[in-house]
Amino acid sequence: MRENVLCCEHPMIGQAETRWIPVTRWAALAGNWDFVDRNARYQGPSIAGGYGLAICDEKFRDGLIRAKVRFDGPEGPLKGESAGIVLGYYSEAGAYLVVGLGAFESAYSIWEFLPASGWVNRSKPAGMNRNLRYRQDYHLEVTQKGQRISLAVDEVPVLEHVLPSPLPGNQLGLYAMSESTPVVFQDFEVQRRPPTAFVAMQFGEPYDTIYRTVIRPEAKKLGIEVIRIDEVNRPGIIFQDMQRKIDDANVVIAEITAPNQNVYYEVGYAHALNKPTILLAQRGKELPFDIRSYRVIYYDDSIGGKPLVERTLREHLRAILQEI
């Protein structure tokens, strides 16, 4: 596979990775496992009807994960086994996501564990699980960009899904469901991407100035990549580009001083995704009734007001980085 080269300084998590990083430290939480460096072997459940769950020491929010998966059974199609990569883990009693093979009678799936209701299928059916076979190596590559999760198998994109809310945790792991067939995971490794912020605001002065002199530099100091929709250089429909960029972002920063319908739509879309959102407005401006209940960073449009809005924005961004 081709390796993507990414570079960014992120004070909250250290140097962002520019290469694939092998994962070698594991802890088994459910089922019987053997671990050797980047490789893990699930031997079966510890109780009848159980499943396997193991987590690693990696904290992960955006980037790529890849591993090779093999079901070590007899020749022929699978008979109900499933396996995948765990995202967003923070507690075995909490919610977490699995992206992988064989669940819900599909070849490729995204499924979630919910404490109150158990396992829930989160993606549309993709392929039939009877097309998966024992003793065949499947190369999984999972991409997480904000709330967009995608899966490629043997370098073929097979699945993409936008989550309705950000993942609750940031720990990675492995999942396996098999009564007697060992499931082998090999060459588990990750590549992190820097967090991103989508900026919603009216274009033109004085808003371009606060974007250029406050929002962009303060975000970049924290290793956050920022994007405005007018900076998207690609053909297509602007509305779809906007949705995709908000889906992929970790945080939305919105300047809401001007009564701009596009900006308020973007804020509403971010709120519908439960996306962390920071609102900015000039002091003394009247805001719509629906916005007044939200916390807003007010700033003075003056040289003296610049240091205060810089500091306040930086504090809000740092707090969000701690959470993600």
C-alpha cells in the first residue's frame, strides 16, 4: 500500500505522525487472546456465546488504521464469524464502534455496542458474508476523519458512513466473534492526522481580517488545520462540499455577527451532528433569538480587543482538544 505522508505540530498529543506507527502493547478485556508485537490471535470466548475484545495503548482520533485479518478455519465460506477494528473505546460498559468483516450477515459492516441495547448495525449492508472465506488474508484499512468512517479491504473502498455524533472515546482495539475458529490479526499500525476546524463566516471585510489574523493563526498554533468553504478548490456542488467538510471536521468555528443564512445553516448542521462548535460575534451586535442561549465569544473590533479574543479562542480550542 502507498504510505501517506502527513505533517503537523500538535502540542496536545505531541508530534503528529508522518509514518505508519506499529502498535505492540495490548490488553485482553474479553475472550482468550495471544499477543506478539503487532500481531494478535483470538482463540475463542471465555464464556459460551461470548466475544473477544482487546484494546491497545494508542490514543487515536483522526487518521488511518490498517491490519491484516485471517479466519483460521477449514476451507470454504465463513459460518457466522466476524472481526474488526475497534474505534472510540473508553470503557467496556460504554459505547464503542467496530469496523470490519462478517457482522449482521454482511461482508463489510460498521456496528456499535450500546450499553442499553447491545449491538446495533450502523451501516447499510455491503456484500454478503458468505463471500468471505477461511484461510484468506484480508487487508483492512480504516479511515477516520471527524465523524466520517470509511473502510477499504484489499485496497478496494467498500464502505463509508457518517456518524450521528462524535465517538465517546479515543482508544483503539480489536473485536472478534467466533466460537471455535481462531481469528488472527497481523501488522496492526496507525497513522495519525492533525485535527481540523471548519470555519463558517461571511466573506469580505471585516470578517476576512479576523479569519486571517486571529482564527487561522490561533488554530495553527495548536496544530489544527483550518478550512473555509471558499478555499475548497474542486468542482462540484458547494452545499455538498460544505456538508462533507463539516462531517470531516473535529470542531466548527462560526463568526455569526452578520445575519448570514449560509452561516446559520452551517451552524445548524454542525449542531445536528453534535459537533463541538465555537461561536464568535462582535460585541454589541444583536443576535437571533435561537442563538442567544448558546455561549458566544464576544470581541471588540479594535486593536485592543484582538489579544482578548485570541486568548479566549485559544482556551476554547485547547479544551476541545483535551476532549477529543
